[in-house]
Amino acid sequence: MITAMKIAILTGAGISAESGLGTFRDEDGLWTKYDLNDVATPEGFGRNPALVHDFYNARRANCQGATPNAAHDALAQLARSPNHELTLITQNIDDLHERAGSPRVIHMHGELMRALCGTCDARWDAPAIMAPHDHCPQCQQTATRPDVVWFGEMPYFMDDITVAVARADLFVAIGTSAEVYPAAGLVELAQGDTLELNLAPSAQANAFDARRFGPATQVVPQWVAELTS
Ligand code: APR
């Protein structure tokens, strides 16, 4: 009985770049246009919730207008391979992996399409436009926020993620600068082989056994084709 090869994959903004969603730290990235302290921290939300809602409303609209690309499609195909047991972890809050057909996506930084109540912890599908005066459907408090993990907050599912990375035969990072922890530290937890697929070397490139550079829509389908042929 041949056991399936366990693969843990971590994706970042680079896998959605060619779908037009942009990244954070490239030359035209989001953090060159917005101060992350204003739009991606609990303090920024406390200071100006309308600004933060507008920021995520614009990203939600951008995401709804985008389509998954060949890299998302290749990972969805890999999830269907009988010889591979895939755990897909993403730092991305877009839903392009799901729309490409990936069955189980672990969103460690939350989801743009979900809303959270800061008072009672209820979660629901986010409306297209969120605003500070929205009421929580469960407790009616006006404490709604995007279900997104901000800087200074604990990412979701870290127990599941660390177990999956540690037990994987292969850990692959795709489209991430490896500048933000704990995601950037996952490669150190990997016990198996490690591979970086990125446009350019990430901050952790030297921590990987192997690296392939190029646009995700070329490098990822090529890698999946080799793996599944
Ligand atoms: N194909 C592959 N990789 C690409 C492409 C592409 N077409 N375009 C850009 N990249 C790479 C860049 O070289 C860079 O290494 O994607 C990476 C994007 O890095 P970041 O913009 O820092 O995005 P990410 O690593 O996902 O950021 C991590 O930071 O701001 C927080 O919560 C946010 O989840 C995000 C986290």
C-alpha cells in the first residue's frame, strides 16, 4: 500500500498578483499606498472604523472582480491527486483558492468575505459594503469588523498549521516575501523537504532546500505537472 505524499503549502499575495489583486510589499504594493497602522491594526480600527471599512470594502470589490489564475487552478488540481495529501494554508484573505476549487483552505489571516462581531464573536458572510453603524446579526451591537487578522492579533488555526507543516513530507511556500511571522517561521518547523516558489528570493529563501523563481502562473503549474505526472 503506497501512502500518499503529505504536502503542506503556504501561499501569500504573490499567488494572487496575476489575478490583479496586487501584493503588499512590491513597488506598487498596498503598503506603499496605505499606512498599515491605519487600516490593518485594532488601534487603527478604533481610531477610524469608517476608513478601515472603506479599505476592506474596496479590496472586497476588487476581489469579486478578479478571477483565479493558473496557479490557483494547479493547486486545486493537486488537491484532487490520489497520491498526495495536501494541506493548503494561505496568508491571503481573498477567496480565489476556493473559487479555483481547492476543497479545504486554511485562512490564517482570516477572510475578506467574512464578517466578525467584536463583541460576541459571531461570524457571518460579509456584505459587499460594511460600515461602522452596521449591527451584529446575533447581538445587535454596532461592533462589526471584517473577519481579518490584523497586526498584533493572533493568526487563526496555528495548532493545525504547525502540525501539518511538521508532519509534511514536503513544505512549499508560494508567493510570499516571508516578512511576517508566524507564517515566515513555518519553514523552520518543516521536518521534510522544503521548496520556495516565488517571483524573487524571499527573506527566508536560504532556509529552503530548493527554490524556483518566476511568475506563479508559470512556476506553479509546471511544478504540479512534474509532481503528478
Ligand atoms: N508570482 C509569484 N510571486 C510573486 C508574484 C508573481 N506574479 N508577484 C509578486 N510575487 C512575490 C513577491 O516577490 C513577494 O515575495 O510575492 C511576494 C509578496 O510579498 P508580500 O507583498 O509581502 O505579501 P505576503 O508575503 O503575502 O504578506 C504577508 O503581510 O501585510 C501582511 O497580512 C498581510 O498576509 C499578508 C502578510
